[in-house]
Amino acid sequence: MNVIEINQLTKYYGKHRGIENVNFSVEEGEIFGFIGPNGSGKSTTIRALLSLIHPTSGTATIFGKDCIKYGSELRRNIGYLPSEVFYYDHMKVIEVLKYSASFYDDVDYTRIQTLADVMDLDLNKRIDDLSYGNKKKVGIVQGLLHEPKLIILDEPTGGLDPLIQQKFFDLIRTENKKGATVLFSSHILSEVQKLCGRVAIIKDGTIVKIENIRNMQKHNYKKFTLEYRGVIDVHHFNLDGITNLTLNENTLHFLFKGDINRIVERLQGQALLNMLVEEPNLEEIFMHYYQKED
Amino acid sequence: MNILKQELRMGRKSLIIWCLSLAGILVLFMLIYPSISSQLEDFQKVFKSFPLEFQRALGVVDLKLDTILSYYQFPFTYILLAGAVQAMNMGVAVISSEVREKTGDFLFVKPVTRNRIISMKILAVLVQILITNAFVFVAALITVTILSAEPYNVKLFVLITSSLLFIQIFFASLGLFVSAFLRRIRTVLPISMGVVFIFYIIFLLNETLKDEKLGLISPFGYFDLSELSKTMNYDSLYLLLWFVLVGLFIFLTFRLFARKDLPSI
């Protein structure tokens, strides 16, 4: 079953493009990554899902129901963590969390304390005394405390130190194992790589590709590093399937997608000092998607 | 109800300050009354020596400064003015603050409909207006009763004092409409001060011009205190107009907000 289904979703802010014909769906129980640089339309898509904004055309459904029409009902089962969190400044953390909990039925109030302990958050501080990272922790607790079936994270890790980030990822994984579906938007690919199964790549408001992370890394691309003794003839590697070719003194880097034997053929008779064939990280693959049209 | 409670909590401090200042100013002005009541006839002569247009603008054309209530309407005009600013502040701020303080991403993703959020916020404004009015009413009643040597016209007192309620509700709903209409409001006070004073100036101008159509524009004219003491009742046409406009503003607030996009942070 698809928890989220987005069909031809388009949003224009006046003449300014937000997103255009976005299509993807998120299956129940998966952690779905949503990557793209700033301004590519990640937040616009998410805000439309939460009915914070109204799409110009197209539809989006959550749990099979239209997300605008049934917005308030659907939001009962959604936990949302915005990229930047803002709360009522003069309130204490615990007051904000209790206010947040008061919107949901059957909230387990002991969860506030449990989550706060995990995230190492002081509940008795005032919001305006909190650092950016600590505000983010309030956001995490607030987003998870009603045990939502769908967790939407919009660039959630900004401001969190690596230790807390790790705890946060563990928390998301735990919720996921308990059955929550996660939509994880980010421009930091390594964290998507760590957490997500499938990923949608968005660029300039349109989805460039949706792929399984493992396929993306293992079956398609190899990252080559060749160290030469002497001068390198770059034209030698003028071959279909090679991208991101860079030359550094006598070291050559490139990504290759296709039959590996063709590279081996080209390497015969070359004077190599060293050669590395690796799995590319997502970032490198990603740059490739982005450069394609430039 | 949680939204209402939250709104009242957040507005508590400013409400207390407004109540104390409104009542304080009114009481202070009224305390001058005993010391000048003996000279009121002289004041009246001074006013009568002004040009007629000027007298009208001051609302002293048919002035008979022989009772405490005819004096009372002077300070109360300023209470109306200040109260209008307070109410419009609340109206403009109550929804737009969620955007300005960037807390919209918290409240509007909760499982409540927008209409419910807006209803609760409007209710919160109404409650605060009622508290303000109750406070001012009691303070005024005590002051006037103590200061008045003779019995005064209670009905007129109630009419004058209650006009604050009508003025405040009008400006609060106008403020709500303005906040629904504008995309993003950075500061509230300049808007509410500006609008209230423009309406007041229109009212003052019309006191001189006595143009019937112009009179329809300014809500201060609907509850003209110097007219009240003559007619001893609110003008039913103006009251109807007030009702229609307030209804329209509230209706439009709901309509506009239902389709409004929350700007991203």
C-alpha cells in the first residue's frame, strides 16, 4: 500500500515556479529519501502534503485520502519536523510540548520525558534561551511524541551535532521498525544513504529520478581512480558511460556505468602506478544527475 | 479549546497593560471634573467663541456642560480611540503572528482545520475585548458614581460606555480582514494606528462637513457620543451597517485564510 501518492503535483507562486508535475509514491513502512539542492522544491512538495500551501494543479494523497480535503484528519497521523523550528518564545519547552500534545487524542505523556532523555533535552528551559540545535530537538520530540504513522522530515539534521544526529537516526529507525513510514528530505546525501531505501532526486522543481539506493550504488556505477606513470591521454577514455572525468596531475578520476570490460580493454598496455575501483558515494552519482542537463 | 487557552495566555500581559492604561486614563481625566465643574460655564463660553467649524470638530456645538456625563464623553472619546487601536492590534496580530513569529509550521500542521484555528483565535480576541470592556465599565461606573454629586442618567452612561465594545469589535474584525488580505505583516502597530487615526480624522472632518455619505465611512461616526446625549439611543441605520460590516469582515477572513498559502520560512 502506498502511504503517499503524488500525481502531477504543480505549484506556482504567481509566475515563480515551485514544483512542476512531481510524481512519486512512498510505500508503507519504507524510509523514502527526497534529495535535491536548496530551492529545488523539496519543501514546497512537503508543504503541499501538509496542506500548508495549496497546489496549483495535480493531487497528493496520504493514506489514500486527498491531503488538502482531508488535511486535518490526516495530520492526526503525521509527525512533521520542519527544517527550521520556531516556537512561542516565552514558553517553556515542556509547555510547548504539552500544547502540542493537546492536539492529539490518547497521547502518552510519559513519552515526552522518554524522548527528551534520548535527545538530551532540558524540558524546563524557555524556548528563547535555547540554541538552534536544542530548538531542533524540541522539534524532534514534538514531531514524534504522538507516535505518528507517517513521519515527514524536512532537512532535519541541521544544527545537530554528530552524536545527537546518530541518536536521532536511531530514533527514526526505531519508529520505522514499529511501522512508521518516513519521508526524509535532505541535501546531505550521506545521511540519506545511511537511512533510506529508495530515493527521489529533485532538481529545479521536477523529479529527475527515483531509484533504489542499492541499485544506484552497486549495479550502475563504479568509481575509477587511475594513477599513471607519465602523461595521460584523456581522449583514450572518450567512451560512452563515463562521467565526472577529472584529471589531477597524473591521476584520473571518473565514474563509469556499463560493461566493465570496456574499461579493461582500454587499460591494456597502459603504464599504471595504481588503480582503484570503488563504489561511488551518492554525492558523486548525484552530481552526475545534476550535470546532465547543464 | 486549547488554542483559545493558549491565545489568552499569550495575550495576558498586554491585556492587563491595556486595561490598566485605559481605565487609568479615564479615571485620571474624571478626577479633574470636581475641580473644574464650577468653572464649566466659563469653558462653555470659551468654546462658544470658537468658529463654528472648529466647534463642530470638537463636538461642542450643542454642548451643555452642566452634567458629569457631558464632561465624561470628552475623555471617553480618547478611550474609544485608544481602545480601537488595542482591538485592531489584536485583530491584525492574532493570526498574522503565526506567520511573523514563524510558528505557523507548528500550529497549522496540527490535526485541526484552519477554520477551527481561526474561530478559536477570533473567540480569543472577543474574550479579551469583553474583559477590557468589563474592566473599563466598572472603573468608569465607580468613578462617575463617586464624583457625581447628583444622580446622573444611567442609560446615557451605559450607552456612552458600551460604544467602546462596538468600536472595538469593529476594529478587531477590520484587523482580522486586513491580516487575511495582506501577504505578510512585519509590524502590527503602524497598521492599526494608521487605520484607526485615518478613520478618526474622517470622523472629525465630517463633524464639520456633515456629509451623510462620508458619515457612513467612519465607525466613530456610528457611535458619535455628542449625538448619543441628544437621541439617547444608537442610530439603528448605523447599528445595522456596523453589523453588516463586522459580519462581512469576519466572513472574508475565513474565506481568504482558507485558501491562503503559508509562506515558507
